[in-house]
Amino acid sequence: MRVFLADLTYTTLSLATEAFPLNIGFLAAWGRKRFGTEVSFTLFKYIDDLEEALHHGPPDILGMSNYPWNCNLGMEFFKYLDSAAPQTLRIMGGPNIPASPQEQQVFLEQHPLIDFYVYLEGEEGFGQLLEVILSKGLSRSALKDSPIDGVLFRRENTFCAGRVLQRMRNLNEIPSPYLEGFMDKFFDDKLSPFLQTNRGCPFTCTFCHEGKHEYTRVNYFELDRVLAELDYIVQHVHPSVLNLMFADSNFGMYERDYEICRHIAELQRRYDWPKTIFASTGKNRKDRIARNLELLRGTMKVWLSVQSMDDEVLRNIKRENISLDAMIELQDSLSKKGLTTHSELILGLPGDSVERHIRSIAKLVEAEVDTITTYTLMLLNGTELNTPQEREKHGIRSHFRILPRDFALLRHGAVAVEVEEVVTSTNTLSFEDYCLLRKFHFIINVVYNGKPFAPLFRFLKEQRISLFLFLKSLLDDLSSAPLPVREIAHSFEEATREELWPSYEDLISFATKRENYRLLLEEKVGTNLIQTHLAKSLRHMDAWCSYVFSQAGLLLKQNTAAENAGHSLRDIEAFCRCRVYRPLDESAFDFTPVVRLNHDIPRWMSSPKQVPLEHFFSRTPRKFSFPLEESKKDIFRKFLRRFGTTSTGIGRILTKVDITKIWREACSRSNGREVPFRKGVFEYQTSLLKQAS
């Protein structure tokens, strides 16, 4: 029996989801162990590959993963098969399905081309289904004559649910998809190796799939197996792929994660890989996480995910965070160890308001977290928050929008587009509040995240200027910003409103029309607005510098204690203009800005926080150059090849690299000693970078 399993990604504008299809790898490894040569498995990640395989010969079974980012794509393939190969059984599985039996029945009624749905963890249920198929054959009526454990289906107009299977405790019963060879075909120049060391999450956040009680127990794959998989990956990974990804919900939080990190560190020493690591670090045990990640030499961010810093909001979503004082202490400790920190906030949570959301941002800024990622709350199938009771309780109102990058024109002429439902107002947050806070999120992403203006922020704190009030002033005074900044901000604000549709059906009808497809291709609709507008802003960082330092100057003038700060501010501005010069612009990689400064800003930035800038003043200006290191050039070029140079592509890169590392680092030029440059030298003069002969 031939089985095709697909966990598809869109690639139209850029690689939408670059993780290896580990989920279907588990199914195939489990299926082969259980059924041997009776069943053959072929795995797919790319749309084109699956289309070609179906054209040459449809399988007995097509299984599709179901996530918010590929559900409609799977349904389009089912529609095609219903016409071209109606005898092929169509199976779906994944978390993107409601939790209650009543809503599951509605889901299957809305998607009648799904023959069988494998619920919760898939291996056992999928195995039960294959066993029944091998016994009874491919006749739908025969297969549906009785319930199947772990499987949902419709029999005529009747909903049928098999017994809910317990989660597998001994995960080592599932053979490794890597060590069994199922992942070999995906070691190309685009996809990132994806590893899972455990399953489950002890936390019960109401907005998350894993917040359900079924997932609170954490089960582990054997440590030796995980280390063997890492060894296998490093021997097979493509040279262009620099990153490793983990599927764990709380990586670094468990005692044995130290051994995993120590093994990765050894691989980095021997093979110089991975360069970057992505994983969601644990919500608790931050001390243990810091110890573990310190081994990885700054290649992985520490996620201080909070979602909100307001106690009432946290109670509404059944979540607890560490205190602000603990976060500040931890951030300071991590910073001294060279570890980058990353936090998340979600807009639209129950009880959230303008005041509470802004206060949450202010606390994270006060804690000096390196990057604050802001999301709009998605209403996910199968989560507690997306139930009629919770929606009514909190007055949740929503809109629909196209999921960024997730669209394609298929070979048979259909347009596949993914849509998400997002919260845009509640009992405590109006729609206009939502739009205002989204614009503030955009400014945070440009000016604060990755600390492009880190010297300015330190100087403002030294002058007792509130960093949060400074950021808020950038929002309030946008009308006075330089034209490029105003245009980008206006574009973002307009697009924020225009991307939202009140009806799922109307949005799908619009987006799937062939005549509207060009709007998707031209990035006029269906993009991640913050990522793409951040990418656009990177092309105009000189204009952003003018606005940022103009606002800083106004605040300093209002502060009588800082009346003599003008000269220091000019040096910091010159320094920052060179630091943020044309990031991720390959045509500028070999250009080196140079500036003369009276303050040794690099030494000041590496000194203890209580040491003021004036201690590093010299009457004789010193030269500082800002070359882009060769190692950074190599990394950036590889990412540009993978994701492209469009605003969408650059936006994707910014989610994969440590954004604190995209800026240029200063080198001192003293005693008349020249630094060799390739194509040009720039001098900073009167707030402009001018090429010197």
C-alpha cells in the first residue's frame, strides 16, 4: 500500500515555514516499524514535489498535516484528488481542529473531503487507521462501519469519534525519523533541521494548543537518541543552512537540557555549526536556562516570554510570570554573559487595554530586554480561549486576515490562501485602541528591537530620561518625522486597517480569485506588516536616525540637568548613523563608514552601567571605522540566498538571525594607522555620510 504524507510549506514569495517535516517523519517511522513492507511511505514538504508525484501516479492514501498555515492548501489537494483520483483516501491530522465533539462535527461538515481525521498525537491513531485499512481495504463504506480509536470521521450525516487514545509515554517506541533515513531528502539548501527532545507542556495558557489538560505531562525521548540525532544532522546538513530548530515547548528548563547544550557546544567547536539556534525556552527556571544556554556561545536567544505584564490579564489566560525585579536581575546577568534576550507580548488578550498594554511594554523596556516581539492574538482551533463561553465572557470581537506568505497558484489552476482569525477588540480594548497599539508595536520594532540605538538609550538613562516616554514621544510626534519615516508609518497604519476583513468567506472569495492573485505577488496584500515595514525602514535608517535624535534632543532640552548634553548627543548620533548604515544591503557590505569622535563610545558601552560618558571624553578626536566583518557577510549572504531580498524575504531573515548582530561594530583608528578598505571610505560630516576620495 502506497502512502503519501505531506507537511507542506508555501514558497511563492519566500520560504514560509522552513522546518523539516519532522511530524510526518514520526508517522512514517512508526508506520514502517509496525507494518514493515506492507506499507511504503513517501514524504513531501514542497508543493511542486507533491504535485509532480500525484501527476505521475496517485497513492492509495494521501495524508496532510493541518496547521493554521497550511489547512486550505491541504484542502485544495483533496479537491484535486476528488476529481483526478477519487479512490485515494484523504486523511488529515494536526492540532488545527476544535476540541469539543460538537465543534469537531461542524469542522468535518465544513470540510467534507476529509475521509478521516487523526486526533491529538498522531502515531497511535494513524497506526490504528492503517491497521483497519490493511484489514478491510480502501472502501470508505467498509472502513466507516465502526469507530476507530484516535480517529474522527463522518458516516453519511453522522459524526463518529473513536476512543480518545492516551498520549504515548515511552516516546522511544517511535523510531527516529533522522536515524531511519526519512529526513535525508530534506537536507537541501533551504530547510532547517528540526528536532524534538520531549513532548508536552506543564503550563495551561488558554490561547495555546498545548494548554489543554491532555498535554500537561511531559514525556521525553532518550538522551542518547537525541545526541545521536544531533550527530547525524551535523554530518548531513547543507553548508548554506546555518540554523537548528527545536520543537520543544520549554527548551532549557529541564535538568538534562544541560547535556544537550553541552553536546551542541562540542559540535559547534568541531564543525562550526549551528550558527544560530531557535527554540522556545522555558517559562520557569530561568537560572537553569541561562546556565544551559551559556554553553552555546550566544547562538541562541533566551526567551523571556511574558505575553503580558499585567496581573489581571495573566489570570484571565491562566499564566504566571516571573516578577519584574527578577526579570531585571536576570537580564543584567544574561547581558554580562553575552546572551541576547527576547520577550513576547500579545495584543488583544482578555482584560488587556491601552493602559495595561503600554505598561507591559514599559516594564520590558525598563528590564532592557533586547527584543520585544509583539503579536496580535490569534484565535486558534482547539484552544480554551476560542470557545463560545470565553468569547462571550470577554466580549471578544475579531477580524480575518491573510496569513503572511501563505498563498500559491497550484498546477491545476486553483489559488490556495491561508487565513487567520485575530482579536481586534474586547470589553476593555476598542478597535481604535488596537490600531494605535499596532502602530506603537511598529515603532518598537524599528527603534528598540535589536538595540540599534543602544548608546542613545544608555545616555538617556544616564540623563534620567524615561526610555519609555522617549519611545512614546516617537509615536505621538510622527507628524514631525522626516518624509521617509512618515510615509512608512502611514503605509503601516493604512495596511493595518485594510488587511482586516469582517468575514472569512468574503476574504477567501476575494483572495482566491485569479485576477486578485497579482496583489499577493506584488506584496500589496498578504504580508507580515511589521516585518515588511521593518525591512523597508532598514533602507531608510538615516531618516530614522534624524527623527530619533531630534526627539531625544527635545527631551534633553526639557531636562535642565542635561542642558550641556548637546555635544555628547552629537557624537552618539554620528556613532549610531555609522552603526546602522545600510544593514542587510549586500551592495553595501564592502563599504566602511568612518567617523571622528571626541568620546570613546565603544569603551563606554563596555564599561559598568554607572560610569558616565564624560569619563571617555578626549579633546583630540579619534577615528572609528565600522567595517562589516567577513563572518557576518558570509552569514547574511547565505540567508539572502535562502529567503530573497524582497521586503518579505528580509522580514523573514530578521526572524532567523539575532537582530542585535546585524549592526556594524566600531573599530578604533588611532596613531594615524589606516585600516584597509575594499571599495570606499565614508566620513561623517554635518549629519551626512559622504564618500571620501
